Amino acid sequence: GVSEGQVQLWKLNPDNQQIVAMRKEFVVALTAACNAGRS
């Protein structure tokens, strides 16, 4: 899962490209998990 530390990093430095990429991957994974659970 995502640690509190990672969430804090996103809030402190939301424009960091690596963090943005990680967040996108996380959202995609979360969406896929939600869709899988729904079907």
C-alpha cells in the first residue's frame, strides 16, 4: 500500500515528476482493483 510518508511527499512536492508518475500508476491500479471488484 501507500505509506503516510509517500502521501506527505506528494503534498510537499506535487510537481516532482517521479512522484507524479508513481501517483498515476497508483490511481490506475486502484481503478483497476475497483473495477475488478465490481464486475
